[in-house]
Amino acid sequence: DTGVSQDPRHKITKRGQNVTFRCDPISEHNRLYWYRQTLGQGPEFLTYFQNEAQLEKSRLLSDRFSAERPKGSFSTLEIQRTEQGDSAMYLCASSHPQGESPLHFGNGTRLTVT
Amino acid sequence: DAKTTQPNSMESNEEEPVHLPCNHSTISGTDYIHWYRQLPSQGPEYVIHGLTSNVNNRMASLAIAEDRKSSTLILHRATLRDAAVYYCILGTSNSGYALNFGKGTSLLVTP
């Protein structure tokens, strides 16, 4: 399967701890996105990379959140000092560089902050 | 960002066609209309997209109004596996392709 891969699938952490999620996009895709989804809501855009450059960040991405894509391949999303409100599904997507190419999503990392 | 309006939920019988409506009265000339769906416990899945002309693919058809202020996603024969939340989203390369999903329409398919 050459789809978007996310790790871990589930993460339970205590409030105040740091967590890091990894996303491996489809290999020929140079665009990579992070979204967050809470129960009953649609996915909310967090940030977007083209190759290693982070080109857009949502105001939802507070200073406790940081995303990297160091070599333009996999990406990591780190949340520092987690809060209960950070509990959500974190989704990664990638897309081909040409035109209005569709986004291919992974199945997400479900974060629970206790 | 231009917004879309969709019904919260719809119901269909298996093997019948389903027409999922979407209003987007503030659409701009460069906005594409994208449809994604999300099955339980999975990430969203691309369905179809278009700009002005109607579009067909193996999953669905997209009918776009002449004034582009509304569109309809058509599933020609609903199956139980089509039960999902369907999102209608406007997007353009000017926004870096960062699609903003709303709440979508939850489609229930009954046998």
C-alpha cells in the first residue's frame, strides 16, 4: 500500500506532556498538509508544506504546535505542553504538485489528553 | 474564504440514485468545487472536483449550475458502503490548496 501513512494511530498522554506525530506522504507528492478534526466537525486546516517549505499556517496553530518537513519527505507535528482541548484526530494529507490535484489523506492519529 | 452550505443529513435507499446538494453563492471565478467523503474511522477520501463543466468519474458525477452558485454530487446507485459524511469545499491554487472543510452532509443508506 503506497498511501499516506501516519504513526502512531492512537496516543494517550497526560496534560502538560509533549507529543510528536509522524506522517509519511505518497512518495511523488511534494505538497503535505496537516489537519485537525474534533468529534462531529469537519477537518480543520492547520498547516501546509511545499517540499520542505512551510508556506501556510492557520491561526489554530498556536505557539505550542510546530511542524517540520526537514528533507521534503516525511513530516512531524509536535504539540508541547498538551491541553485537554488538544484531544482530536490529527490528519495528514499529501498531493501531487500539478494543478488542482486531490488530497490523499492518511487515517490519522487520535490524540487523547487526560 | 467562500463558504458552502449543505444539509446536515440525508437518507437514501440502497441501489437508488442520491443527489447531494451544495450552495456556494459567494464562489469566486477561480474557485474549484471539490467533494470529499469520510467513512467512519477513516481520513477523508477524494470523490470529484470541477470548475465550470459537469464532471463524471467512476465514483460519482458532479453537476454544476450555470451560475456556479450551486452544485450537486450524484451517486448513481447508492450502496451501503456509500454511507459517509460528504463534504463540499471550495478551493483554489491561490489558497495553496488548503481546503477548509465544513460539517458536511451525513448520508445514511438503508437496505
